Amino acid sequence: MSQQENLPFEERYYQPPYKALYRESMEYPEKFWRKMAQELEWFSPYEKVLNDSNAPFFRWFEGGKINVTYNSLDRHLKERGNKVALIWENEKGENRSISYLQLYNEVNKFAYALQQLGVKKGDRAVIYLPLMPELPIAMLALARIGAIHSVVFSGFSVQALVDRINDAKAKLVITTTHTLRRGKRVELKGIVDQAVEQTPSVEKVLVIKRDEEPKINEKRDVIYQELTRRMPYKKVEPEETSATDPLFILYTSGTTGKPKGIFHLHGGYGLWTYLTTKWVFDLRDNDVFFNTADIGWITGHSYIVYGPLQNGATTLMYEGVPDYPSPDRWWELVEKYGVTVFYTSPTAIRTLMRYGEEWVKNHDLSNLRILGSVGEPINPEAWRWYFKNVGGSQLPIVDTWWQTETGGIMISATPGLGNYMLKPSANGLPLPGVDADVINEEGLPAKAREKGYIVVKRPWPGMLAGVWNDPDRYIKTYWSKFQGLYYPGDYAVKDEDGFFYILGRADEVLKIAGHRIGTREIEDILISHPAVAESAVIGVPDPVRGEVAVAAVVLKQGHSPNEQLKKELEDYVKKNLGAIVVFKGIYFVTKLPKTRSGKIMRRLVRAVISGQNLGDTSTLEDEASVEELKKAIEEFTKEIREQQKP
Ligand code: WTA
């Protein structure tokens, strides 16, 4: 016999665990979720995996008692008490490393302070803080006592804050004096002071002191350091919350002016962020995870705080922007802390691309193992740059698709389950438990490469529990376009291999630098300006930010269009809504294209602005409105060309 014949030829080949796990999750969901839920610690067992008797208000692990902070802190103390849980650094290079034990102590102290202020289970507190350690500490402390946190991104301004506090009827606001942005102070307490004038539910404002004495209103404000200075150290046992008790509300933009209070629960959300962190980022004991998002958005909730901490990982948070003081700030941090898993947004990559690759090359990034992207579709050019320069043409890029509503990642490669299969610009395959598909307008499965809507065909533990105070809106927004299916509002295609490609929003929601913002929210602010009668806002592509806003504005009588007013309106939106709203242009017109019944035809505004065919205009009331908008744009383009002449 020749040697060759002796070789044990095997017909089967190795399959990553992903495949089997996915199949199991679809075929035996009950058994699958029971097994998964065992990885967390429960105060008492649940009765039912999924209660679907009140669909679409699905409830996971009903009857069980669990607190996400117990799984994030207490359970690690024995094995990892001295392991670093949280690393924080700011623009100036000041930093803190907080071990699991220290974080546990800080959270207990904060929770005790909250109790002194009368905060109880089920109460809502709004957190308006920059990326400082007290932000996750406050979240965990509130969750520990069963209160509900609602973090408002610190880049939002007065009106956005007022709306969110009022909708949640928060009794406490937690803030600080300021943050630094590109070396400049950004005042936060001043914004809270203005906001709470208009929020009757707020009883107290808890102020975290930074380097100076905050100016306070004696009746209302409490300085955290003063409250806790003479306080005895007391452990606060975690509230034995039900799996179905709300953990947080996070407001996000939809198609009306009023933001939606998406709320998530201790059990399902906790499990989903725990599992997805493990499956996608493959976090192991000596990993350092750097997610560049702000905790004011869902990405930070799930993958700076709850996912990594429940996994006992080390998570790094950076209070600053990527290109200040220089465009290698992030690479400096990656090198300094030996970051192994790095998660960011396409906008950030496009921003850094413009500075050139030299800024990356000067750093030793050899500890990196996995790269991630989130928030918007990543264009091939940015993908290649990220892959080549940051990943040294070797590392997997997990392009994770998900939403505030889904709680955690839904579609992505899963290195933690051995699935490294990647295609540039594809998000990948659904995670175990995610029954996703692409369907067309008629509700039928789309063919391979046919554009349609992404849907999720059965509930999963991380799903939103509802829209705060608005059950009808929950049903209408997510469960009505296609009967019995969850509708995320994104266009997508699937290829022959079952890979999903998410193409972008199918509704009136913009993604400016990955930040989700509704066109109606911007319009409502514009209309509140004394000079504005009407406005229509649309999104147009932008090479760096992905998308930016354009507004067509009708002025009130007695106001005339001029450059100064344009600037004033832009500043007004930034001041009232937030600096994240970036305009490409504001056009003044005397009327907007409307239907005969008076509805603004945004589709036409969009077609004119992007120079596309107008399509069907039979319902248009007044053709002249379109002509006028065209003219305004022509003049604007001419102006820009004039300005650009040498
Ligand atoms: C978009 C952010 C393409 C999508 C986690 C979704 C993406 C919206 C991706 C949710 C991605 C998020 N590829 N598009 N990898 N990730 N999106 O609630 O349009 O701020 O519906 O959650 O972002 O935005 P949100």
C-alpha cells in the first residue's frame, strides 16, 4: 500500500459553530433560549421563555427575576474583582482605570445617594452627561435600584432635552458643568437650567462636580460630591427586578417631530447584549474593547456598558473627538492601552481618511484582532481603507447592522462563533435567533439581489418592549407595514449566499454622521423660528457624513431672504436641537410643492434638489412651486461657483 492510500480522507469538513447554533435556534427555539439564558445569573427562574399571547407586545422570560447590574458587577467580583472594567481618557490625556471591584463600589455609592434623593423603583431619571465615568456609573446605579434611566446625548440641546424629560416624566436629571471639545468648554449645566424651566416633573438636579464649583439653584440642585462626602459607605443590594421590568428608555427619531421613547427590559435586553458581544466581538479575558460611540446612543448603551460588562471585559471610553489634538488620537489610545477589538462608524473612518494614512502608520496597532463598523452603510472606499490601514489587510471587519429598537446586533459576521466569512459592503448573516429576510412591496420574499425591505419574522430577546406612553405608535411603526413581521424601516438586498446588504433608511429619517435624526424634528425647530412660516427638510448624500440636511424654507410676511438669515437659521437649529444637525443648504422659496390637500411633497423637494426626474406630478397643486425651488437652487449653485473662482 502506498502511503497516500493510508491518509484518512474524510468527506465531511469542519463547520464553524455558528451554523449549528443558528439551525438550533430556528428549529428548537425554546430549548435554545433556555440554554442561552443559563449563562446569566437569575435571582429566581422564569416561567416561560416567550409570552406571545399579547403580540406584538412580546415578553421574554416572564416571571423570572434578574438584574442586569448583578450580571455586570456582582457576579464578577470573585474572579475578576481586580481586573480593569472601565478605562476612561479625555482629550487632555487625563485618565482613570476602574477595576470591577472599584466600579461596584462606585455604583453602590451612587445608588445609595439616589436613595437619599428619594429615587425609587420604576422612577425615571434623565442623564445628561458627556462620556465621563459617572455616566455608566449613574446608569448602573439607577438600574441597580430598579429605576429607569434615559440618557440624553450631551450634544443635544435645550428643546431636545425638554421633550425627552417631559415624555418620560423624569423626576431627576443628572448632569455636570461641562465637557471639553477640541480644547473648548461646552457648557452642559446651563442647558439643563434652561430645560428644567419647562419640565414640571423634575424635582432635583444632581450635579457632578468637575474642576470648579458649579453655580447652583439651592432649592433644586444637589452637588453629588457634597451629598456623598459625609455619607457612610453602604452596600445597596440590587433590586430583584423582574425580567420584564424596564431598564431604560432611549429616545430615537422617527417620522414625526416627536421622538420615540424606545424602552428595553432587564431580562431580554440583558441576555441579548451579553450574547451578541460574545458572538460578534469574541471578547476574551485579556481583551481591551474600544467602542468609539457615545453612550448617548444605543451603541454605547449596549457595547460600552451592558454587553462588555456582563462579559467581564475591559471597556475603554474616550471623551473627545478622533482628530483632536491630532488625527491619530484614537490610534494613540489603541497603542497605549493595547486595544484588541475596535468598533467605530463609517463617518469616523471617512473623516480620518482625509488626513492620510501616515497618521495610522506611526502607531503600533498589532494588538488588534477584530474591527467593527456600525451606524450606516460603509462605502467600499472606506471599507478598503479601514481594512488595509487599521487592520493591516488581515483583520476581519464585522459590519454590524442593528438599531436602537433591536437592542443589539442582528446581522454581522460572528468571529466568536467561528464565522469570519466577510464580503466587503455586506453585513453578513443573521445572528442565531434572528429570523431575518428581505421582502418586496407586496410582502413576498425578494429574489436574490432584488431590493426590498428587511424584516424580522419572529421575536428575539433584545427587541424593544414598546414605545414609552404610546402603544399605538409601537404597533403602527413596527408591526403594521407587513402583517405579523417586525419592520425596521431599512432597504436591503440579500445575495445568493444569504448575505444581507443594508442599503439605508426607507423613511424620513436622516443619518447625519451616523446620528439618527428625523426630518420632521428639524422642520419643527425651523418653524418655531419667528421668521419661518413653513419648511421641508430632506437628506442629501455627503462624502464624509454620509448624509446631511437641506431645507426649503418659506418666510413669514415681513421677512426677506438674505445670507445672514440663512446663517441665523442654521445656528438656531444647532442651538435648539443640537450641533449634530449639519446643513448643506437652506433655500428660500415663497411656496412649497404641496398636494391639493395641503401635504408637503417631500419627494418632489428631494427630486428637485438632487436633480432627478420629477416623476408623477399630477397631485401637485401648483407647478410654480417646483419651478421656484429649481431657480433657488440654480442661484445657490451659481453663487458657490462664483465663490470658488480663483
Ligand atoms: C442604520 C444604531 C448599514 C440603519 C446601531 C438602521 C446601518 C439605523 C448599520 C439604526 C450598518 C445601523 N449598515 N446601516 N452596519 N448599522 N445602520 O437606532 O439604517 O441609531 O435602521 O442604531 O442605522 O440607527 P440607530
